[in-house]
Amino acid sequence: MSTTLFLVSVIIITALFFDFTNGFHDSANAMATSVATGALAPKVAVLVAAILNVLGAFMSTEVAKTISGGLVNDTLVTPTMVFAGLVGAILWNLFTWLFGLPSSSSHALFGGLIGAVLIGAGTAGVNFSVIVSKILLPAVAAPLIAALAAGLATFLLYKLVSRADGESSSRWFRYAQTVSASLVALAHGTSDGQKTMGVITLVLITSGMQESGTGPQFWVIAAAGIAIGLGTYSGGWRIMRTMGKGIVDVKAPQGFAAETTSAAAILASSHMGFALSTTQVCSGSIMGSGLGKKLAEVRWSTARRIFYGWLLTLPAAAAVGAVAAWVANQGTAGLIVVFVALLAGAGAIFAISRRSPVDSQNVNDSADVTINAVEKVPAGTGSQA
């Protein structure tokens, strides 16, 4: 096996590992409100989301093309830079998962790549106009539009509910949530599944194994879809608790409104090639659903922490990606050091998370959620995320 082929293989495995973390980090996007309202049992919810994530990955490749041929200059990027960017994205994903913060896996990936490319190729390696038009501007607009749409939809739905029998209408909305949550899961597959496809395609192009300007091959689409599906099925319960119970104490009509508006926004952006953050869209919709019912229902302290996480995602992942690129560019020994550091960091975060586990049994334990994963829980008090 040649050195190039070995390096490409390692990077593809790392990219699929990122895809897996994307799945469990973002599984809450589709199913948090349905689990919180009891519309779907937790295990059933993640199974449905996983299947639909895989199906969604086959629906479009426009976002993948944005990443493989638009975000960075593929004539200047090397596989080593892509590897370093993935390391930054994975570690940020795991760090925010530990604290139950629904930050953007997409922006972690973009930040990691940008930081690594800036170190390896300089400013000429990054297409800043694409970053502004297809990443930064949508990042600002998408959650605001989603919040407004969900708020209006919630207001109108509660107007209808007030004229109907409360219990029967709530039951109907729980049934409707199974459909709306499924649409979000499908949309998530079309959007986030493509991002790993784009990274693998970029690696193949920069290593000379695929022509520049071409889209992802079928095996890349299939592998990325399966990886994100497996990650989604693993649960990501810590973030699901925050989104389902920490921002708004979601009721069935609110969940239906939030999910429907999120699915519409994500599906539309995916087919236009906008690398939208599903996390930001879904979080914005959930906040909007709280405003649409009653202003006091949004827990702004949690919302502020989430917002700070959004602001930090791009620069933090870029910083890690930049450091990883500098070390990896020192040669084979540097690559090994970066890979070992990735494994060590992932292992340490997982070990810390076991001090206060959150799973399908306690994901809905309390509406008074604190984002504090490292606090030890006294015996007999239950798990806290």
C-alpha cells in the first residue's frame, strides 16, 4: 500500500468517525421535542431518525459540492489539512456534547477545515466569499427566520386548540409529531450527511484519485449515510435533554410547529446548496415555539449558553484544526501525534461523561436542566446532565 493510499484511508475513516459524532450530536434536532412530549418513545425515536438519516443522504449532493469544490481551493489543499480539520471538528463536537450544548456540527467542520487550510496553504486556500454567502449569512438568518415561523405557527395552532377539546387535540398533535419529526430526520440526512460526503470527495480530489469539480461517488454517499445513521441511533441523549426540556417545556402543538418549520427550512436550503446548521434551525424553532405560546416559557439562561456556544464553534474548531495542521505537517511522526491526541481526547471526554450519564431512561427526568456534565451526582439522586 502506498503512503498516499494509507493516508487517504486514515482520513476517510476519520471523516466517517466525524459523521458518527455528527449523528449522535444532532439526533436531538429531529426527535428532542417528540421525545419530550411523549409522541415517540426514546428508542423508537432514534431508530426512526437513523433510518431516515440514511435515506435522506441519498436525496441530494448540492451541499457536498459546496464543501468539496467551494469552501476551499482544492488545488492548494492537501489530505493532511483535511485530516487536521476533521480532528478539530470531532473534538469540538465531543466537548459540546459533554456539556449538552446543541452547537453546530456543520460549523465545527467548517471551522476545523478553515483553520487547517489557513495554516497549510494561507489565505489563498480559503474562499472567503463562499464562507460569507453560504455559511455566515445563513447562520445569522436561519435561526431567526425559523424562530419567527415557529412562533407564528405555534400562536395559530393554539388559537385552534382553544376552540377544541384539549385532550383530543393534544393526542392529535402527538400523532402529527411523528410525521413532522420524521421530516426533520429526513432533512437532517439530506443536509448533514452531505457534509462528510463533501470532505471525503475533497480528500479524493486533493490526492489525485478523483477529478476536480466532480461530485461524491455512490460508495461515498452510502458510507456517509450509514455512518450518520449509526451515530443517530446511538442517541446523543445529553443534547436531546437540553433541546427537549432545557429551552422550552415543549407541549405537543409547539413540538409540531417547531419540527414542521425546521424541516421546511432545512430541506429547502439543502437543495440550494446552502450548508445550513440543522442545530441552529431546530434550536431557533424551539425558542420560537415558546415565544408563540407565552414569552415566559423560554429559559433564556439556557438559550444564552447555547448562543455563546454558537459564537465559539467556528473559531474554537479553527484553532484546534490549525494546531493539528501545524503538528501534522511535521511529517509522519506529526500525523501519529495528532491521531493519538484525537483518541486520547475522545477517550477522556467519554470517561468524564460517565460520571453523570444521560440515557433513554432519564432523558426526560427534569425540565429544570442545567448544562453541567462534569458535576458528580450524589448516590440516590438520579443522573443529571
